[in-house]
Amino acid sequence: MSASINNSLQARAETFRELHQRTGIFVIPNPWDAGSAKVFEILGFKALATTSAGVAFSFGRADGISGVSRDEALQNAKDIINATNLPVSADLENGYGDSPEACAETILLAAKAGLAGGSIEDATGNSLDPIYPFEHAVERVKAAVKAAHSLPYPFTLTARAENLLHGKMDLKDTIRRLEAFADAGADVLFAPGLKTLEDMETVVKAVAPRPVNVIMGFPGSTITLDMLADIGVKRVSVGSALLRAAYGAFFRGAEEIMQKGTFTFANDAKPYAEINELFK
């Protein structure tokens, strides 16, 4: 990397780290391409995180470990990094390999791509045995932490416990994993699938003072950002929710054309001139 790129990455990484250390909550939305990243920056968000589901869907593929290759995911991240001045963290799935060494290699490649942070999860990608055994999961996070600490800038590592997304509704084991990941040196803890304020607060208290990310944008929730701030959540992401919202409007418009032969969907579309001006 050139000195200018290094300086830019250093600044973004320090900004990202500071967002986790300062008082208050922040939202880290999840772009799936350069265009969505630019929109988030223009709207005033302070950092971005890629979404494996969003990237997979934008490629016309199903989400899931190895649905998008590591090279493809990192190229997508580069496109997002180049589109904005914001720090970008990446959904690095399970590190694109079972071994601790694979996790470490992925962190180093993420840094080479210009990322300010990234997440490693404990999901195997095997539906018959979806979660890594506890000790192995911890060793993988330790290897990722060691790789992150070897970098010349503060790479913010998020460790994810995936039980709740894979039908293992065991909050006790999820918290045990998050506590171990925190002890291993992870900077941020994340258990996607938490749905109630009570469970979220339990997780926040269990790993304090390490910051916790929660994901919002699931149907039926009445939880607000202020409520999350009140229980000590530091970071809020939305995963593929905004992409799915966009696809919802897309489907409704396409279905209207096919089923009714009308075009009223265009009444709610963002005007061409506004979008074109946005990207100038």
C-alpha cells in the first residue's frame, strides 16, 4: 500500500475505533455496493459495514458461507471503500475456513483491502453441525485477534456468536461464547438474533465494558434507537434489511406491471434527477 493509502486507512481506522469508545450509540448501516454506500455517507452516517446477505443477493446468489468467495467479498469491500471517505468494516463470515490460521489470513487480507475492521463468526456452514465447538471457536477468535494486533493500525475486530441464527436458542451458551471472545481480545461482541430488550441488556451487561453490536430491521419490532441506547448498546446494524426493503418496492412495482398492467409504483420512486445529482 502507498503512503497516502496507508494514511487514509490509518485515519479511517482511528475514527472507527473512536466511535466505539466515545459516549453514546451509533448506527452502522450495511451497504451492498458503491451506490448504497454513497447514499449512506450523504445521509450522514459515520461508518459502514458490509452485509454478506446483501452482497450475495446483489450477485444473484443465496446467502450462506461460501455463497460469495473471499476474493469476491473483499473486492466488494474495496468498491465500497473507494466510494466513500467513511471507515468500513466487513462481514468476513466464518473467516472463509475452519482453522484458526484461515481466520488470521482473512484478517490480514481484509487489512490489505483497506478495511478498518471486520467480523468473524462461529458458524461452520454445515447445516448438520452449524456451530463450532466452544474451544475451537475461541481459538479461531484468538488467531484473528493476534493477526489484527500485528497490523500497523487499529483494526476493530468483531466476534460473533451465531447460535440464535441457527436454531440453537441457548442464550446462556451464547453469552458464554461472547465472554470468551471478549477475554480472547475481540473489540466488539455480536450475537445476531437477539429480539428482546431484556436479552440484549443481558448480553451488554455480561461483556461490559466491551461494546456490543445488535442488529435491527426485523419485522414486528417496536424497539427504538433510544431504547437501545438506554440499555447500553453501542452499535446498531441492519444487515440486509434495507436491501430487502428496496427489493420489496422492486417486487411490488414489477408485480403491478405483470398483474395489473399499471405503473403507479413510479409515484413513490425517487426522481431520476435527484439520484443522478446525488452521484455526480
